[in-house]
Amino acid sequence: MQALRAFAVASAAMLLLTAPLSAQAAPSAADVLATYVTAIGGKDAIMKITSLKQTSTMQVPAVGLTADVESYQAAPNKMAIKSTIPGVGEMLQGTNGEIAWDANPMQGPRLLSDKELAQTLEGADFYGNMLYPVDRFSKMANLGVVDFNGEKSYKLTLIRKDSGRETTQYFSVATGLIVGAETVQESQMGALQVSSTLSDYKDFGGVKFPTKTEVTMGANKLIMTITNVVINGVPATAFDIPEAVKPLIKK
Amino acid sequence: MAALLLPACRGTVEPATPDRLPNRSPGPSTALPPLPAACGPTAGAVSTSLASLPVTDPLVTFDSAWSIIGRTHWDTTYHGVNWNAVRAELRPTAAAATTTGELRAVLSDMLARLNQSHFSIIPREIADATGSGTGSGSAGAPSADRSGSIGAEVRYLDSTIVIAQIDRDGPAARAGVQTGWRVHSVNGCPLSARLARMPKEPDARRVALTAYSIATRSLAGAVGDTATVVFTDARGADRTVRLVRAPEPGVVAKFGNLPAMNAQLSFTRVKSAGKTVGIIRFNIWMPILSPQFDAAIDSLRDADAILLDIRGNFGGVGGMSMGIAGHFLDSTRTIGTMVQRGATLKFVANPRRVDTRSRGVSPYAGPLAIVVDELSISTTEIFAGGMQALGRAQVFGVQTSGQALPSVPERLPNGDILYHAIADFLNPRGKPLEGAGVMPDRVVPLTRQALLAGRDPALDAAIAWAVASATAK
């Protein structure tokens, strides 16, 4: 009986020891994000980048379309995307950090507002999206290790301060790199559940970029493949407001 | 990209059952006399070039098609169809398929079980054709090239095919063909023989669509080829006219996996009772026409009223409907809602406040009339139904086709295209367009008598309303 009691006490002690050990094994969200920053090249390498141009293709397999995409970004918050779609023409999206626009041949130009504007501005947050500074988030939590696409990954939930947008992001335990994300995309047409997988990381200018992103939006799937990234040297004119958008801006 | 595809493809055929109603279940089988020898292969056999090819791994394609529908159909009851049972029933037949044609027949059968529009197989030889024409067929054999036209539009009236519109400079116009003439035969093949093979169908709109498809396939051919057409004129006399097929006016539009289609847009001004009515016609919702439409609006901004003639417009890229609607709305409005599995998306039209020269403008605020018919399909119905429900347009003509399910053309492992609906569509009042279509505010049917008299009743009514509205404004 005494031996049994001793075993029980020992087991309890083991449990007490094990619990904090497990907690220590799961890094905080901030730790996971710091590891990610290191994994893609480190803060110093990232801070050397002030602008970049990505050349990519966007496939929409369900429709059989492939668009050529040129994407420009510059610190701190500028972005311009030109997608050329066969049979449609050029679609322009962007922000100069204050206003955001969308202009396409089918629907004409428009200025973004409300949640769309907030999400676009967040998307243009140059260092915020690479460095994950904690001041950009109202909540960061590591929900533990899960299997994501066959890879053991930390599942983080992140809520942006400005828009209140919540995303779930998956970071590979093995590499530290982000391998997936889930969020709700706001658009004028309504909210859409979006999930993406990121892979095929390649080094451009000392920083790793995922060159393949598969995005599932409702019943639709997009495949983005980056073919080139040019670091720095993007001219300021890349972010000029398109002529067709200018008349919409209230003086 | 927000654009969702909503077309009913002219190129869509079901090769193993060519006389089947497009996108619908076949009617009851009846014994029919064989077609006259002059009719050659069965109408619609434009896809037969690859149908006899041996098929490899038919189950890979079959399972892929079945899974895509299973994953994307917005209605988890599959329109009341036991989708698992369909697979179990048809999979052995698919496994036994030895030719591409046999596999297509099984796939088409599977899709027909859903009994909904916008489900069909587009053979890869049609989907991948450039639409620029491949030249004449060999002697005695019908050409698969159908890029040439006699320069006339037809409609199914009183159980016959009637010339409804003639291109001003086309072969038919040059040969003196008149609207209202009946098409009796093409190259010796009586159209009545083909029309007699149409399956029984209670919905007159579907019959009209099938008849139209049969007639246009018969009349089309390679550019430069000659069609010997026997017409019946106003007096009931037969007239034999040799027409050298010419390229269709407009431009060839290719959008993703959809077959190449001819896209045409034209506009004109009509003066009536001291008022100017701008009339814009376009035959398909292809983005290549968007800049042309924008330019037409720029040219017609000073018109007292605008009329959109979208009869015979089979649909196209759904996203374009929002952009066109925005030319006529002074505030952001929803012209309808797309209900997918797990997502409900609004078709939002933003006022178009910038012209083609990047100058600020106001959207067109004058009276707007829309003319439709039973061959106004898909995106055309979304647009017309939305503008009507918002009270922005008066609709004239006859009830539209009622085939308005948002759809996408997805490539299957064997290269064919699975054209499948992914959503239901509701007008701004929450009413589904599928089946019902759009009922005009003023129903004005087309008649052969009117055509023979050189009149266009629906267009005339729309112009009269536009003039009266502009006058009252």
C-alpha cells in the first residue's frame, strides 16, 4: 500500500513536472514569428530592402486562365499590381498609402473604402508583413502544433490592430517558414473564406520568398507562381495613381 | 479576379446525342426516319473529329468530373439527385468506354441527371479551336470550320426557321434575302427533317433554342464555301439562293477554356418624334467588348434615351454585367446575388463616373429600355433581371431563356472541358432566375408577318416607350 502511495505521489510529481515542460516546449506566437523572420533571412537583410518588384503568373485552373502579374511594393506602405489577363486586358490595383484603387476593363475604376481599404492598406504594410512587429497586432496566440498539408506546423492566430482582421497562419516546425494561412477576405461582393498554402521558397537578395502560393477562395482556386523578384530600385512612378482613377478622388 | 463565368456556350455540344436539347435531359426516344442523304452526318457533329479516338484511363476523367460536381455544386442535395448513386450506376459504363465519344456520352449522361442548365461537356477540339477558321471541308464532307456566315440571324417561328435580321453588308443582304423569309433547306437538306428530330420538350423556349442551334449549324460553314439555300418568300414562292459564306462581323473572343466566340457590338442613333434614342447591340458578354461598350456610351451620352438590344445574347463573363450596369446607375447597387456552397456573393454595380478618356462624368441618367427574347440567356438575364428589379430599366420582348446559373469551364484529365454551374443566382428581390428567366414589362412577340413587313415589334415598342419617357422627363 505504501509502495502504491509512493508510486502515486511520484506519478503526480511527474505530471506536475511534465505540464510546465510541455508549455515550455510550445513557443509563444512571438517566438514563432521571430523564428520565421530569421528563417527568411533575418531582420537586417529584410531592412536592407526598401522596395521590390515581383513578376509572377496567376493561374485559375477552373477557368483555364493564366494572367501575367507585375507587383510593386515599397516601404512603408505602397503597393501596385498590374495583372494582364488574356481576353480581358489590364487590371490595376494599388495604394499609395492613403487611397486604394481597383480599375479593370470590365467594371471601370473605383476607390476602395471601409474594410476593403483597411485590408489593402494592411497588405501594403511593407515591413509589417515581413517582420511581424508585435505592435501591429491586438492578439497573437500559438494554438499548438498541428498537421498542415502533411507538415508539423505551429498554428497561430493573429488579429491585426487596424482592421480587426483575424488570420490563422501555419509555420513549419522544421523550417520556421510560413506554409499556410486562412482568413476571411472582404470584398465589395461579400466576405469570402480564403485559405492558402505557400511553398517553394527561394532566395532573392538574401531574403527567402515563397514562389508558389495556392489560394482557395470558395469554389475557386488560384495558383500564384513567382518567377522573379527584383530587390530595390522600384521607381516612385510605379505607385502613381492611374489616370482613370484620378477623377474619382475628391479634392 | 471577381469575374465569374456565366455563359451558355454556342460551341457546347453533346457529341453522342447531337439532337439532344442543349444542357438538358434528352426527351423520350422515338423512332425517326433517317435524314435525307443530303443532310450528311447528323447536325451538331462538329466534334466528331476526335470522338473516334481511343480513350485511355476513362475512369480518371469520369471520377474527376464526378468529384468536381460533388465538390462545387451549391446544392448539397444535387437538385434532388443521389450523386453517389449516379456514380455507382455510370462508372462501369465509363470503365467500358473505348473511344472518346463513348466516354463523352457517359459524362453527358451523368450531367444530364442534374437536369439543370450550364452542365455539359465541351469537346477539346471545340474548346481549343482558335475560331479563325480552318478552311473548307473536303469534297462531299461537311467542314468542321463554322466561322463563315451567310450574314443573317434566324429565329424559330411557327415551327419554322425564319430570317429575323440581316447584316447590312453580308452575303444574304447582297443576294437580296429579306427578313421574314423561311429557310426551307440548306445544300439540299430540308431543315424540317432536322427539326423533326428535336426531342419533345414542353418549354417552348428550349425548343426555340434547339431549333436555333440546328439552323445556325446548318447555315454556318467555312469562309468562302457556298451554301445553296432555298427560302420561302412572302408570297410562298421558293427562292434558291447561292450564298458565299463570309467571316462574321466582329472579333474572335477567346476566354480561358471557353471556345472561341465571335463578339460583336454596334450602336446607332434613331430619331423619333424629335427625340434621339441610342441603340446598342451586342451578342455576347465578353470582356473584349467592354471598351467598345464604354465608347458607345460616351458617344450616346447626349441621347434622350438608350436602348440595349440583347436578343440572342447567350451570356458570357458575369463580371461584365456589373460594369455595364454601372453606366446606368447613380449609386452603388446590387443587381443580384450568387449563392455558392459556403459563400454568398453580391453582384455589385458601381456608378461609372469616368469616361474612356479618363474624364469625370455622370452615369447615364436618361430612360433605359432593354429588349430581350427567348435566346437571351445567362449573363444577359442577370443583367436584364437586375436592372428591371431595380426599376432602372423597362424590359421589352418575350420571356428570356431561364438558364442563368453561374458556371465555369474546367479542363478534365482527357482534355475535354467540364462546363459546370457552381452557384444559383437570385435577382435583387431574391427570386431565382433559373427556370423563370426575365419576364418583360411589355411582352411583344416577334411574328413572321412583322418581319415580312420590315418591322421589329419589340424594338419598335421599346423605342416608342423611350421617346415617350424622354418627352415626359
